[in-house]
Amino acid sequence: DFPEYLSIVKDESDKLSRLVDALFELSLAENHEALQRSVFNLRDMIVSESAALTPQLQERQIKLSCECPDVRDKEEKILVVGDEKQIRRVLQNILTNALHYTPEGGEILLSVSRLKAGKGFEISIEDSGEGLAEKDLPYVFDRFYKGNKARGNEGSGLGLYIARTILQRHGEMIEAGRSERLGGAAFRFTLSSPESAAR
């Protein structure tokens, strides 16, 4: 009937809109102009991005926990160096990916730990979803890759590729694996501290 037809058209339109947005993000990530590096507080970024996801988390009763065990004072800044807008996109893409594949009533864990010798920080985002198949691990950051059907097939296949592209341009590392704590997927990436960037 007509309402059902309209619903299908709207769904397809939404998918197309998301793909256009993702392609625009991709063009920005691959832009070889100089990065707008600055020193910023990663803690503030984590707090604001976590708050932005609150409605979706509450709707699906998913718990998002944040751990920064190396920082004694909860108000203490976690200073990192990078293009703040681009790094925010990395955090958004990986958190959105985790949210998408975490089942109702599940859990997402975001943790920050200091790298050895004060070289910066490692940010880890883990979920309690189905996880990544072993055969997919070498390809999860490839453009348009949607290998593991357990992790759905609705996205553009660009989010993780964009995240890796941005981090590579910053000279940082990102890797994917299985979460030992939650049993699902785990994504870990690094960010430099002002001290290490000055060396």
C-alpha cells in the first residue's frame, strides 16, 4: 500500500543521505592539505561525545562506561595533539560503530591509558556485541568493507576507513581485535601528548 511504499522510499533516501555524508567525510579525511594541529583536552571531547549518544544509549538500555585509570583527578586534563575536528570524527565513527553493533542491554567500554615513556595515550573502545570474525580482521579498515554479517550490513563501509585515514595522516596507530573484557569487538588507537609531539 501507499504508506508502505513511502516508508521504503524514505529508508532508501536516508541510506543515500548517509552515504553522501560519508563520502564528504572521506574527501575531508583524504585532503592532503596541512592538518590544523593544536593541543586540546581529550577528556572534554570524550564527555561531549558520550553525552551526544545518551538518547540512543538510553533507548536501547546500553551502558557506556569510561575509564581513565592513570589520571588520579577526574577533572585533570588529558592533553593531546592533533586536528581536533578530525580526531573528533575518529571518536564519533568508532563509538557509532560500537553502538550500532552492541545488542540491547549491552555494554560499551571506552578507556584511556598512558603509553610507556610518556609518548601519549592509547584509546580503547570495546563492545559486547558479536565481535569481528578472525577472517575479517585484516580488512575491517578497508574502504567499503562489510565482511562480518554478524556486525550488520547497513553502514556505508567507510566509517572505520575514514578513522584509519585520519589517524595515519597524524602518524598514529589504530588496530582492531576482540575485547577480552566484553567479548565483542575492540578498537585501539593512539594520540600523541604535547611532550612527545615536541620531541
